[in-house]
Amino acid sequence: MTQTTIEGANPSGALDAAIEAARIASPVISGPDGRTHVALPERIKLHDITDPYRLPSRVHQNVTVDDRASLSAYANRYKSDRSIIIADFDALTISARLDWHEHNQGEQFPAPGHNAHAVTLALRPSEEFSRWDEMEGKIHPQAEFARFLEENSVDVETPEAATMIEISRDFEATVNQTYKSSVRLDNGDRKLLFENESKVQEGVIIPEKFTLLIPIYNGEEPEVLTCLFRWRAMGGGAVGLGFQWHRVEYQRRAHFTQIATTASEETGLPVYMGRFS
């Protein structure tokens, strides 16, 4: 077989031409610093085609923290004259908006801020509050409620935990007995009367109310919450038990406001109660 060579063919030159064609097909390169270049073959000069009117680079960061101390520490590290705090009770969030708009005392007012850098405290109910809140407002079988009181008696401030354990055990002892009647005592407590098969009656005294000493929000100090005892005669001679919060919603709102106000004091930033869109 005779090998035929095309006169004037240059394989190296063909490869260079292919590389140049690839560069020309996709010549634009964007750098991590925000600048843009176009890459062309060596014989062609490199030109800076960056948009001279582009916006300056800025921080894009939204951090979520679990306690007020972290919120204040982060805000103090990155705050400026334009930073503010917005506290939204409905969402249970307190957010330091670090690159908010220029205020009307600054030379650049009314220049808008980017609002792209923020640290937000997402408040969560404490474990103790969640347990009690799950039971609140419902009537439970007496044995179930008695066990709950005994297991969580450490959260009770008044009456003493030992008294609450005694009440819970008294109720457990009357599970198979028949509820007969109730008597309201002079101090507002109730005495529930039960009767066994031998017609022997015994009573269980339940307080009109009791108080808890637990934190409402995770990471916060405990406070006193008031609970009102509730009971109801059920079918078959049984009694259902439960409790209701007494003005706890006001305490939740007040404590939320206190956290936001404390964050404002720790950072020196103005706080606004509400939400933004």
C-alpha cells in the first residue's frame, strides 16, 4: 500500500487552530472576585470587559442562633449605624438586620440597604413547657393524669412536689372505685368522694390551682406559671382530670418582649415589634 501525504499539511497547526476555535467559542471567564475577562488566543490581547456600573460586592449571609447571647454577640461583631432589630412574636423570631437601609440622619439617606446579612434568634418552647402544654386544656383518664403528675412533679413549685405525688397516688388508688360526689372546701380546693364495692368511701383532695417553675422558651430562665385544676365526671363512675393555663399567654408575650428588649440593650440597636415583607 502506498501512503499518500497531502503537501503542505501541518498536524500541529491544525491542533492549534482547534484550540483557538474552542477558546473563541466560550471566551468569557468570571472570576471569584466579581471581575469578568475574555480569554482569546495568544496573538489576541486580553481585555477587561467588567461592567463599570456593577454593584459592589456585599455579604449574603443569614445566620440562625439558638439563644439571645449568640444573637447579641453576632450582631455586635457585624453591626453598623444602619442595623436594626425586628421582633416578630407570631413567628417567634428576633432578627438583627445588619445591612438595613440608611437612616434619615445619615448623609446617604434615603439610600436603600441590601438587607442580605442578618442573624435571627428562632425561639423554641422549652422541653418542660412543651410537656405541660401538650396536656393542657384536655381531660385525661385519672390514672394517666396521675402518672403524668408523678413523673413531672419536679416542675411543680406549689404545692410541694411531695404533695402532688401524694395526690397522684391517691387518684391511682381510686381507679376501680366509683365516683360519688364532690365537696368544695373553704379554701377553694375540692374533695372528690369515691366508693368501693364494700361501700367504703374515701376522698381525694385536689387543689384549686397549682404553680410550675419552668422556662417558657429554650435557654431562658424559669418563671412561675399558674395552672387551674379541672375535673369531670365520666361514665361508669370514673373521673377525668386536667388543667388549664391561667394567663400564660400574657406571660409568653411579656417574656418575648423582654428578650427583644434585652438584645436591644446588649447591642445598642433599636428594636421594632412587628414583621417585614
